[in-house]
Amino acid sequence: MPVIAVVNPKGGVGKSTIATNLAGYFAKQGHKVMLGDIDAQQSSRAWLALRPGGLPPILPWETDGRAVRPPKGTTHVVLDTPAGLAGARLDEVMRLADRVVVPLQASMFDILATQTFLQWLAANHGKARVGVVGMRVNVRTRAFDQLMHYAGQIGLPVLGYLRDTQNYVQLAAHGACLWDVAPSRVERDIEQWQALVKWVQ
């Protein structure tokens, strides 16, 4: 049973976007998915509450603010984590996770904050199961060039660059994800997820 944690102590980098869409992807494949949310904002939990009954089911993972083993029968777990995650709680998540996805935005502030976190990860948990995803990117900007330059130097797999689009916002407002709508509507976005979904499997 793979456990995928979406982690970056920097806030506002797109952790819940990754977590909800990843859970939705596994659900679409017919897996029994649980989405855990140890973020005090409970963004993923709120998304689940909006999710229509006709969509592939995703169960909430009752964590009580801690990462605990999910019930038997679960095939896949996605864990959304809070900004500022550190210390014993971060170590607990790292022990539990089979794969760690680190979302990163194309701004110098996000890069610098994430760099410190990635250095800590490498020193304490190694790099083998950590991958990075560029979030809300605009390929025509200098910020994107800076992000690509940084990503090429960190020695971790870059699992993709997700464009800045309202698709994520509009779908999230209805408890849905990219895999819940007609592929033609989100074809460009689904293409950008291919390396990520292959890596987490």
C-alpha cells in the first residue's frame, strides 16, 4: 500500500492541489483511496466534503493531527501536510511515507525556503523517495527560467511543471479534480501530470 505525502513547510505552494488531484487519480483507477489532512486549515477535508457522490469515492483518513496507519483494505493513501511542518511530526510523516512530493512555486522566496527544507531532507532521510513538482508556472517568465535552473541543480527528480490555470480552482470548488471531467476539457493539464503519476506508482 503506497503512502504518498505532499510536503513543503512553505505555505501556499500548492500542496492541497497536488494531494486532492493525486487522490482523485488513484480513485479513478478504481483503488480504495484515503486522503489524510493533518493541516490545521483542513483544505483537503473541505474538498472531500464538497465531493459529489457520483464521483469515484475517496475516503477521509482520520489522523487526529497525527500520521497513523490507515484501516485494512486501503490500497492507496495521500497525505496533505501543513505549512511549518517540522520536528517530530515531520519525522513521523517521513517514516510513514513511501514517496514524498515537494511542490515548489517559481518565486525566489519559495525557492529559498524550500532549499532549506530539501537540505534537511537529504541530511536526515536521504533523497531516494523525494520528487519535486513546479507549481503555477508560466513558461514565458523569467521566474520559470530560475525555477528550472534551480530544479536542475538539486539532484532530485523533477516530476513536472504544472501550469497556472483556473482549472484547478474551478474543479476544487466542486470537490472535483482533473480526472473527474471530460479529458478534452483538461487535456493539457493531464499531460503535465504523467511523470508524477508514473513516479508515485
